[in-house]
Amino acid sequence: MKVPRQPRQGWFAYLAGKAAHFAGRAATFFLAAALVIIWGLTGPLFDFSDTWQLVINTSTTIVTFLMVFLIQNTQNRDTIALQVKLDALIFANHGTANRLAAAELMSDRELEHLHDEYSKRAAHMLATLERHRSSTKSKRRKT
């Protein structure tokens, strides 16, 4: 699913999403595996020198370092958005609010606000259910 960049979505969130999507593709994995195989096959040409080893070590370290931050950003956003959507579905009587259908495209501040709102509603609903269960149990005991 191709999602256009939303005006309120920051450039870093957009970049992180695109990079995570690209990194998760099979073609990207096979490209990386091919580069490692090519690097390994060139070992004899460079007499397995320190420089030859440094090339792969430095390259993989840089890529890993950058990808950790990009993927963590998308993971955090997806987790919060999923929780907000699930909360909305639980409380919806006649369908989910339109603004929640694209929660993963909201700013971090908007997501946190929605999460807080639905967390309060969940706590209220849990307290109501507990009161209902307690009153039902006491009615059964009386009969």
C-alpha cells in the first residue's frame, strides 16, 4: 500500500517509513547477501588484507547504526497507532471515527493525545464493569 506523505507527518517519520519499507523487501536482502558474497570472493585478490576486512566491517556497522534508528522510529509509530485504532474499535458503537482511520499518519503529539484519551476511557469502562460484576454477584447471593 503506497501512502503519500501527509503535511503533518514530519520529514524524519516519512524517511524512516520509506527506509524501513525498502529494507524489509526480499530484493534488498538478496542485494545485501550478493554484496557479502562478492566481498568474500574478492578476498584472495586482496590477500585477505586488513583493508579488505575493514571495508565490510565499516560498511555493515554504518548501515546497522543508521537502520536501528530508522526502524525503531517506524516501530514506535506503528505500535502507538495500532493501539489507538484498537481502542477506538472497542468503544465504537456505530463505527470508528474517521480521524482514526489514518492514525499512523498523525503527528507524534496527536497520537499521544489520542492514546491518553482512550486510556482514560478504558479505565472508566473497567471500573464500570467491576461495579456491575460486584452488584451482579451480590444479587445472586441474595436469591
